Amino acid sequence: MVNQAHPGERRDRPTMHDVAALAGVGIKTVSRVFNDVPTVAPDLVTRVRTAAEKLGYRPNLTAASLRRSGGRTNTIGLLLEDVSNPYSSLVHRAVEDYARARNVLVLAGSLDEDHDRERELTRTLIDRRVDGIIIMPSSDDHRYIVAEQQAGVSFVFIDRPPSPLLADLVVSDNRGGARRAVQHLLDNGRRAVAFLGDDLGVYTAQQRFAGFCDALAETGIDSRPELVRHGLRTASQARDAARELLTSAAPDAIFSSQNLITIGVLETLHRMDLHRTVALVGFDDVPLADVVDPGVTVMAQGPTGIGTEAARLLFKRMAGDASPPAVYTLPTHLIVRGSGELPVPAAP
Amino acid sequence: MVNQAHPGERRDRPTMHDVAALAGVGIKTVSRVFNDVPTVAPDLVTRVRTAAEKLGYRPNLTAASLRRSGGRTNTIGLLLEDVSNPYSSLVHRAVEDYARARNVLVLAGSLDEDHDRERELTRTLIDRRVDGIIIMPSSDDHRYIVAEQQAGVSFVFIDRPPSPLLADLVVSDNRGGARRAVQHLLDNGRRAVAFLGDDLGVYTAQQRFAGFCDALAETGIDSRPELVRHGLRTASQARDAARELLTSAAPDAIFSSQNLITIGVLETLHRMDLHRTVALVGFDDVPLADVVDPGVTVMAQGPTGIGTEAARLLFKRMAGDASPPAVYTLPTHLIVRGSGELPVPAAP
DNA sequence: CTGAAAGCGCTTACAG
DNA sequence: CTGAAAGCGCTTACAG
């Protein structure tokens, strides 16, 4: 009778010893075969592979990494604001693709802008001995990474700088992109441009607000505090803030500094039937931007480019590059779709 | 002079031995302290914690799991169609939250509907000795998981059944949901309802098409092959297929069986200015569905519910539950927003 | 080219 | 309550 496995019956995993015994070789030979060491005699390779196949042997990579010089686990950590955020998840995919091509797996986690969670998750990743970490940080003090870097863990920051600047940073040109977005509204005849943004403590919000101010200053327009709203974190907060702002002040255009905010603003503009009157440019692209009427003009970032670049830098660091930390600024580009180019109503 | 760390200088990580030596205890005591064993004398706990703090000691969890009974790594794998797909990424977040609350980390990967990639990534996860795997499968033969289950790895499937049914499955009520969606179009006076869907080899596409047929049959409407398009995988393919279908046939309504397809169809309806004439109901919610005019009526699934339920089942299995595999069907719900309820034009 | 011994950083099993 | 020995499944360093 065949040794048929009984479902549910627990069976121990075979180890290198089992394979070695069945193949009639030493375990070191099994190790060589599974690590593709070329100097093993062909007939031994065959015997080992046959035995392994028969036993259903699979090497234990975590055990392997324990003794390996450098202790590399071939795993990297990726800490995002939220893995389900469209922007974050595109970064994630780019990092995954880059890593997978190099036989490295990605442990991803969401920080939700929580300082403590950043520390806690970083620590957890360290305890698993990841080889490197790509992080979209939520805290503003990163001195804790120094000890990890000395222990051999590489870091690359995304979107927001580590403080102090202890590791590479990959960012979009937030300030320049925001300036060009607002300039676009001004070029289209708008004069009372409102700003809706995230908490100013958030680096990107800060930079984009600075770009907003740059554009106004260059054109010689005074900034009007009643047209500015900070501290918006969700689409629904943005929706409410937009309604309040559109009711209390009279902007003729809105610059929304982030995709969730753009979505909230859009909802309000449509509800209040102002979508053909008040111009809108958003920072960061949004899904369906093409389908809404008018289409949403945005200053787009390239999450894929950011993820790929961050992964490239991380692997370079993991390979031993010890040059000083640098900042990599990626360009943004304007996608014109209609909402930013509405005809200005004739003056009364 | 303080022993200031020199940046860039590589420094070995302290181990339990180092902590034990500094604290003047055995390594087993250090182990007990870091595992919160309550029977350690308070002063020893203090000495160990102080020494660990001073050395910057962090336990090596991968080493710990090696000897631990059961060899648990406190890591699970999550294989999705694409981590950057809005639906997949919401499932991911739900799984992450459930796992994190239990001190378990998630290794996520994208399968892109590729059979080989499923095998390959599953194998990679196994080689890292994950405790369990949640998978949205792309292949149609899952006998390979039996050996892994016997070795103690738990599996839960999402969206599509394993074949044969070797593990738990969590799915939306695809067939029933599709039937109700199409019924909704029929209830609103539509009679020539078109179907746009993914490859029929994909389980969900199959089920949703069956639901489409159910609704027509119940109402006594003959199915018309010229109104059906299968094999659509991307938004742009759907966009083109919709244009071709709307040109060649004359549907008065469209049921799009998936979010990317809904997006493609929407683009075409708007471009051809048919969005107020041809009714639309999509399966699965899409972003900005509220903002488009008319709003997009959808039969929504709950990715968060699916992720949470899958995680709950996986942890139950990992805790030792050996009951027979079961199918968990989660309800879908109709979100009425306008596109499915357009007034029917008066007959000529 | 091959393999026996030692060791990676922990936990288990056991003795005191 | 505490610790010395053995072992998890591999790789390193070394001898033949």
C-alpha cells in the first residue's frame, strides 16, 4: 500500500539531514546543491535533488540566514502611511517589483501618521532582522535609526525627510510642483485662490503650502488667511471644510494639496453646483479624474517612480554604499483635464 | 571621553550573552525577562533591563523561532492579485490590522493572475516558514498545498475557491449580488442589458455572469450573445470593448462585473455622451463614484469584511482548528447613486 | 570535490 | 527561582 498522507495528520518537515541520509551524502553537500555551488559532482547533484523531491524537502531560509555571514534575511520592511491608500499602495507595488527581481520579500505596515507606531513597527522589523527599511515617516525625530544603521540596517526615507538628515530621502518636488499648480490657476485668470491642506506639521503639507505662497508672491497677490485651511486629514473633513470655506469666503479657485482632500473638495463642488464656476487643481492624481465633469486637473507625482528609486537606493546601501545621505527630488507634472481651466465668468 | 558612535562604523549587535554578562546572570534569565516570564526575581529583571538598555540590545526573533516548539515565526503571507489594486489593498489593510493586534507581521505579494507566480511565491513564503497564508489564487490546481498543511502551514482562500476545496474560502455572494444588480436594472425598465466581464476562467467572472443570466431568466428575457463581452482585464480594454459594443449593438443598460471594467465603461459612456441614456450598474465599488454625474450605482463588496474574516479564520486554523474546510459567503449590498436609475426614454 | 566539527542566537528540557 | 547543557536547521571554516 502506498504511503498515502492522511489529511489533517501532522507530519514533520524533512531537514537537510533527512535528505543527506536518503541521498547517502553529507549535509554539506545538500547545502551546496541548494545554494547552486557549481563544484558538486553531477551524480551527487542528481541524487540530492531526487531525494529532496521524494521527501518534499524545502530549505529553511530563516535558519540559513542565522549563520550566514552578515546574517542577511533577504527581507526588507516598508512602512507606509496606509497600505490601502492609492498613493502608498502604488509605491508598495514598485518596491515589491524591484525587490522581487532580487529575491527579496517585503514586510509592509501602515503608520497612520502615528509617531509611536513608527517606533514600534520599526522595532518589530529590526527584531526580525530585516536587511533594510523604506519609510514614509510619521515622527519628527529619527535619531533612533543611528544605532540600527551601525548594526547594518539600511534606511531610505520617502516623502518626508528624516530629522536630522541621517538617511537618503526620495521626494517629489512638492514646493515647485505646488507653485506651478497655483501659477496655472493664476495664468487662467483666477485671483482668489484658496488652499486646503493637511496639518502643517506634515512635511509635504508644509512644502506645498510654501509653493502656494511662492506663486502668490511672484504674481504680487496678497495672501488672504480666510482662504486657507490646514489640518485636513480625511476626504470627509475636506468636504466639510470646503463647504464652510465656499460659504464664508468667495474663492474663485481652489488648490487642494493632496488626493484625499481633492476628493472631498470635488464632492462639495458638485453638491453645491460650483464645479463649473470654481476652478480646481489638486496635488497628486486621483482615480476617475478623467471621468468627472469637468476632468480634474492635477499636479501628478509618480508613486511608481518614487518606489522604484527608493528601492534602488536601499539596495545600493545594503550592498555597502556608505556615501553621505542625499536627497533625490523627482519632478511632478501637470495633467490638464478641465477643472483648472474653466472660463472665468465676465466681471459684473 | 564619551564612547560616541562614529557614523558609518559597523558595530556588531549585542546578543543575549552580552546582556547576561553585563547583568551578571545566565542567558536563560535574559530570555525569561524578554519573554515576560513572571517568575523572575524583580531585582534580576531590573538588572537585565538596565543592561539591555545600555547595550541597545534587541532580541533576534528569527533565531528565537528556530528552536521554539512549533517553530512559529509570527509572520503570515498574503498573496493578492495586486497590492496596488484598490480592492486588494483594502483587504490587505484589514488583514494587517487583525494580524498586528496579535503581534504578527504580513509578507504581501502580487500574483497578477499568473499561475506560476502563485506557485513560486507560495514556495518562497514556505521557505521563510510563515505560519499561514491568505491567498487570492490565480491558479486552478491547489493540490500542492496539502503537503504544506501537513507540515503545519494554514491556508485561507479569498475570492476564488481552491480546487479541490482543501481550505477555507471567504467570498462575496458573487452570483446572488450580480443577479440583484441586473434585476435592479430590469426593475428600472431596462430590457437590453449588456454584460462586460473578465475572462470566464476567473471564478468571480463566472459567478457574476451566472448571476446575470439568472436575472434575465427569471424575468423571461432571452440572453443575447451580441450584448456580452468576456475576457476584459484592464480598464482600457473595457473602455475599448464598451465603445465597440455600444457602436455595434444597442444596449439600454450595462452591467460591468468588476471595478476596473466599471471605470473603463464610465470613460466610454462619458466620451460618447451616453452617460445619461445608457444605465450602468457595476459590481464592486469604485472611488469617486459619488462625484461622477450621474453617480455610479454599484453592488458593493466589503473588502474590509473579507480581509477581517479571512484573517480570523486563518488565526483559528493556526491555533489548531482542524475542522473540515468551509465556505464563508459574505453579503453584497446595492449602493444607489443614479446611473442605474436613469429615466427610460419614451418609446418612439 | 566532500564532509565532520563548530557555531549563529535563541528556546527546550532538565537539574539544582 | 536560576542556569548549564543540548539542540533548532542551517552555514562557516577547515581538514582531507
